[in-house]
Amino acid sequence: MLNVDGLRVHYKTGQGLLKAVDGVSFSLQKGEIVGIVGESGCGKTTVALSLVRLLPPVARILGGKVMLHDNNILTATEEQMRLVRWRKISMIFQGALNSLNPVLPVKEQIAEAIEAHEHLSEKELDERIDGLFKAVGLDVSRKNNFPHEFSGGMKQRVMIAMALACNPEIVIADEPTTALDLIVQYQILELIRDLRRKLQLSMILITHDLSVVAEICDKVVIMYAGKVVECGEICQIFEKPKHPYTRALIWSIPKMESEKTELHFISGSMPDLTGEVPACRFFGRCPHGQRICGEVEPPVENVEPNHVTSCHFWRETAK
């Protein structure tokens, strides 16, 4: 359904070009949920915004393809993209509090996307919005309320309803559980799982939390400093992680059933993407790094069917 091949996006900054996304590739099948995971600043949101061509003016897409069925989104005109956004691909933006207009009732904000793509009577529009409210577990009587009258979890449900307004084929959810307490996070994940089953949605879930991905995703893409370092099915990544960064992320997840132990952490920080970066961008933080890692970019290798990684020493370190 969606195939991203070699996507490269740079930002023009005062310090030079920031290589936010550098050769990212992955695919999404119909009815599948793909999780994109990595720490803050690794390029996850830039990938998402590239898929709907909503990047800020300082961003430049320098290469790659994003094939939606047989059409390359990156070469589409703005008028063609208007037909893609919300009808083909919609997005649940990060931070519902900042994404909703505080001076408009939520009903009007949901209706705006529908009216841009479909010609419905007032009655049909009301019925569509009522159905969306029911689908995401909100009381229909609240549709004329303003955003400040909703809790954080309810705002997130409004954003999900908005993303589903035009019955899209693909929904991108950018950090849909951020800033929510654990109970509300669980409710939102259950809602996403339920909607996926009922509507046969294809989804891209962006998060920094591997435990969230484990709950609802079929496949996971691990990003680090603008690169994909490992990609595979959920069971492959959690049971047989090959890249040192993937293993470090998994080890840092607290385990309720195990004895109390000190949490693992990854020392250091990501390299400055505006300057010279090592060939393997994890080199400076990797416990297995050797000279070749800083000089020669590791190739993307097939570990097993549907499982790839990018590391010179994955065979030795994964044992």
C-alpha cells in the first residue's frame, strides 16, 4: 500500500544543513500497523510530515520515493496532494492541546476536513460527525464544546475522530499517548486497536516507547539519528534484536515480573546532525564500536525474511 524508499530530508539552519532523515526505507501493507521508534530528534516526525508533504519551509526533500499504490507522493503537485491528505492519508498530530483551535467548537474543526473533500448536506454532515464521536467513545452531546472543555484523553479522541473524518486508507499517529497518564494511554491504545479491527485501517504509529509498539504493532522500524538501524516483525525485534541500539532500547524497558534491578541506559547523546557524523551514527555510544564503524557506513543486511539491520558486527554481538 505504501512504500518509502531512500527518503532524505534536510533542514536549513543557521549552523548549516541538518540531515534529519537520511535514506529511510520501509513499507506498509493493507491492514497493518507499523511502529517507528527512536529517541527524540531521530527524525520520526520528519518522516511522518514528509508522507503528507507538510514540512516547514526550511525543510528540503532531497531524495527518495514515497509510493502510495503506484503514485510517487514526492513528485505530486500541491493540488494533487490536497486530494491525498485526509482522503488517502490522514494524521493524528503530536500534542492534541496544541493541534486543536481553541476558539472553535470541535464539531466545526472536524467538519472542516469533510467539507474540503465532500459535498454533504447539513444533516449528512451532522450524522457523519455523530458517528465519528460514537466510534471514538465520546458523548455526541459534547460535539459543540470547545477544546478547553475536554480532558487530555478526550482531546486525543477528538483528534482521532478528525483523522478518520474522510475514511482514509492510512492513518499516521504521531505520539498519540504522549502526556497522558497510564490509564488513559491504555484506553487510547485499545481504541486504536478496536478501530483498526473494525475499519481495516493501515497505520503508522510514531513513538519513543517500545512497550507501546509491542501492544498494537505488527512491524517496527527502529530509527537512530535519521537512519533506520533495524526493521522487522514485532516478534523478531523483541526476541532476536540484532542492532546494539535496538537491544539497548529493549533492556531499558522496566519489567514488572522481574526482581528490582538498576535500569539500563544508553550513555551519551546523538551526534550533531549539522556537522560531520560518523559512518555508523551510533558509533560514539556503541559498546562494540570499532574503527571501521566510524569510517565505513554499515550495509543494510537481511537477517532473516522481513528482518533487516545495519551494523558491521551484528553477527558477533547478537550472540
